[in-house]
Amino acid sequence: MTKSQASLATDFQLANFLPYQLSIASNAVSGLISERYRARFGLKVTEWRVMAVLGDAGSHGGQVTQRELTEATLMDKVAVNRACKVLEERGLIARVANESDGRSHLLALTGEGEAIHSEVMPTARATERELCEGLDEAEEAALRSMLAKIRARAGILTQQTGT
């Protein structure tokens, strides 16, 4: 290890490491949302994310495969599978054969799932407003823009490294 590498290693503070800060912020927000969704609707964050994607797809007349859910949510496929099973058992989503690909199924919200989705959305929007209360419009727009850029860059780096 060179002297400059040693210096960088000793100067490292986890609290100032951007990936750590993003993770901690995400965990804090997810914890808040999880508590609100669990208390009122009996949903875990992973289940709500699946419902949100299906709700978006449903508003455009579409159905989604589990693979598409995994890609849209950036969640582990095991977590998506588990969330889908729970939601299906609760009667909130339905699984139908995918005529264009016999190896997969299409998922969509049921009537009950749509009802819960439309009830949860005001809670989600209220939480978003509460989280952004300390930001003015320009700061909020800048934050959203920066997060989109970091996410896009992470996607590019992931493709480059093959991980």
C-alpha cells in the first residue's frame, strides 16, 4: 500500500461515504413507510412496491411478469417472488398464464388490490410531502435530478462490471 493509499484508508469515515448515506436515508424512509403501510394496510414495503408497479401498469391496461417487477423495483427476485405469493394469497393480485411466453405468468391487481392501491396512494403522497417539507421546490427538483443521475450511473457501472 502506498503512502497516499494508506492516507486515504485512514481518512475514510463511513458516515461521509455517499453509498452509505444513500443506504441509511433509504432505510430510514423505508422504515417510516413500512410502519405506516403495515399499521394501516398490513403491507410490507416489498409488497407495496409490487402493488405500486402493478397499479401503474394497470392504469395503462397492462399486466406485468415477475421478471419485469424485479427490473422495475430493483429488488431481489426472491423478495419479489415472496411478495407476490403473499399478495396472491391475500387476493390482492392475480396470476394468469402468459400466452406469449408459456414459462412465465402475468400479474395484475385484483379488484380488492386496486381498492387498497387507491387507498394507499394518498398515504404515500402525504408521506412524500412530509419528507420534502424542509426543501423548497428547487431543492426538491435538484434532489430528484441528482438521485436519477446516480441511479443511472450505477446502472451503467453495473453493466460494465457485469455484476
